[in-house]
Amino acid sequence: MAARRWLPAPLGPILSRRASSSPKQNWPAVSVAEAGAAASAPPAPSGSGTPVLEVRHLGRSLPLGGELLEILRDVNFSIHRGEFVTLAGPSGSGKSTLLGCITGLDSPTTGQVLLNGTDISSMRESQLAGIRNRTVGMVFQAFNLIPTLTAQENVEVPLYAGNWRGSPSDRAQELLGLVGLSHRLEHRPSQLSGGEQQRVAIARALATEPPLLVADEPTGNLAAAQGKEVLDLLWSLRERLGTTLVIATHDRTVGGYATRWLQLADGELTSDSPGPRAGSR
Ligand SMILES: Nc1ncnc2c1ncn2[C@@H]1O[C@H](COP(=O)(O)OP(=O)(O)O)[C@@H](O)[C@H]1O
Ligand SMILES: [Mg+2]
């Protein structure tokens, strides 16, 4: 795939201390210390100010067997601070490809993606890394934690990589407290339940205070009860931190939390409507 080549950021001292070889995970693009824009005030009403995310006429196609496979076609939407947006659609409709373009891990073929008003679609990787790291935290279906590190160390990684302004261990402990895992600091991923692993991954994604959290099927590997715990956590983070969320899912439970529903079908945005929690503060 003609995706941007994306490599892990330097992982800081804890990796050289703990991991005997390079991690094989597709490490999410979180981190960077100057993360200013975060989120200690309640969400502003939707529609005010610069959108956290703006997608304009986005198209993504790939050459396949002598033909051009159109994965996304003319997708348009804007998302403002504090929105909890679910991106629904059947498997293969283009959700993950759209998230890849939003987070700068993939390049649109046409159109633009603006993060906090900055067009990232034509940026070089060196420029993009800083913007992406300051602006977007990412959570994946398979958690993507580093198995040789403890929960606390997993959360510390992006803080070391981004030269966090304070103490990485204090910050990691604070974040793990935020996601209800103060009692699991020293556990490795294999010693945690799926729901706990996803909560560690959420803590890691929020480590550098990005205003936007993007999640791809975050409940896809979880039993229903653990999925609900993770969703309640994401909702509470929106309320407590003002985090804006964009969640790709084909799990109907996730849609029940949304302030706004986007629907993709066959690469096109077919619906953009208020979700059941529209109007919640
Ligand atoms: N690298 C690729 N090569 C060929 N086809 C791809 C590639 N990436 C995605 N696709 C196709 O694009 C479509 C959308 O995929 P994806 O974004 O993963 O959908 P979703 O996340 O909604 O399941 C699918 O038909 C998929 O097969
Ligand atoms: Mg997908």
C-alpha cells in the first residue's frame, strides 16, 4: 500500500532498559512534550471555533491489477471540540482507511485533512510527525502494547519519546489513575485482562494531552462487559478532559454513546446525523 512510511519515534531510556530487541508493534503516533492544546476545560459547544478535524473532498484510491480501486470518494465533514463521533459502516467500507488519512499514517489521493486548522495532507513526514504527535492519540483494536514493559512503562514511552516537561513516571501514574488502573502499574500486558489492556492503551494515547483521540474498533477484541467499561471510560474522558473522539466501529453499542453519527458505505459518507447523546455536556 502506498501509505506513508511510518516508523516509531525514539523510544527513550525505558526501551533500552527493558526490551531486548525492537518492538514489533505498529506503535501509535502519540507523544511530544509541547502538547499544549489539551483539555482541562469542559467541551465548548459543537460548531464553535476552529474544527479539531476537517476533512475536505477526501479521496483515496489504489492501483490494483491494472485498475484503480477507489477506497474513499469525496468525503467531507468537520468535527469540533468535545464531539463524540462514531464512524459506522460495514466491514470493507473504508473506515480504517479514513482513520489512516485523518491521523497522517496514510496519504489521501485527493482532498485535504486539517488538524486544528493545519493542512496535513501534503506535509512531509518530518513536519507531519510533530503535528500528529501533538494533536492525535490513537487506540487500536488489538491494544498494541509492548509486551515486555509494565503498564506504567507502556504509558511512559511516549513521554520519554517526546521529552515530556514533567516526570514521566508521575504522569504515567496519574494517567493510569485516570483510567482506574492505579493497582496495575507493575503488571505486564499478559497479566492484564483485555479491558485493562485497552485502558492502558487509552492512557498511553492521552499521555501527551492530544485534543483528538482516534480509535479503530476499540471494543472489537473485548467481551461485552469490558467493551462497555472502555466506552464509559471514553465518555468520561470527554467530560473530564474535553477530549474529542472519533471512533470507527461496527459495534452498535458504541453508537449509543455518540453525540454524532457518521456512516460510510462503499467509500462514501452516506449519513451525518446527531447521535443519541447529542446535546450532552
Ligand atoms: N492495501 C490495500 N490493498 C488493497 N485493498 C485495500 C488495501 N487497504 C484497504 N483496501 C480495501 O479498501 C476497502 C476498505 O478497507 P478498510 O478501510 O480496511 O475498511 P473497514 O475498516 O471499513 O473494514 C476494502 O475493500 C479493502 O479491501
Ligand atoms: Mg477497519
